[in-house]
Amino acid sequence: MTQKVEFFKELIYNDQHVAVKVMMETQCSKEIRILFKEGQSMREHQTDFPITVQILKGSIEFGVGAAKHLLNEGDMIALDPKTPHDLLALTQSIVRLSLSKEDSVGRVLKVIE
């Protein structure tokens, strides 16, 4: 099965919180697009599975425990399971989140509530 998605189409930012959209599900992963307006954040959270985060556009302060990492367009970071992390958009940003197939998109949605 072949799937194609366009991460830069139908960009609808939300004034209240980050906008989360499942872009693709494969046999091994879920690919999520997260749209941040400048200043929006995701509070500290963690998952039982490894994740990969890529900045497609913009700039994010990515906290891992007490450490803060500046992630800019094109940067990518991978986290092991149970690693506390948080995100703060320094500019309007588009983020790609790669989840394990076993992970829940609902878990991601709870973080933005």
C-alpha cells in the first residue's frame, strides 16, 4: 500500500491551543502534524514508546527534563520511552511527530487540553 500526504496543505492554526492532525498511519507508525502559533506550548508529558520529533517550519524550545534544546527548521530529536519533555513555540511552527503504532493519538490530544 502506498500513501502520500502533504504536510504543508490545509494549515489551520488554532488560537486556543496547538492544532493536531493525524497525517498518516502505517504498519509501524503514526505520523502527526502539530501546528503551533508563536508562544503556544505543550506541557511536560511522556509516553511508553519511543518518539521522533522533526521541525518542518519554525523554531521550538524543546525541553527534555531540565535541559532545553533549540530546534529549528530541519532539526530532529528522538526520545526513549518514559522521557519527560515539553515544547514551546518560539515562532509559528509546523512539527512532525512520529509515534509507534502502539501509541495513542488520544494521549497527544490530552496534553493540549
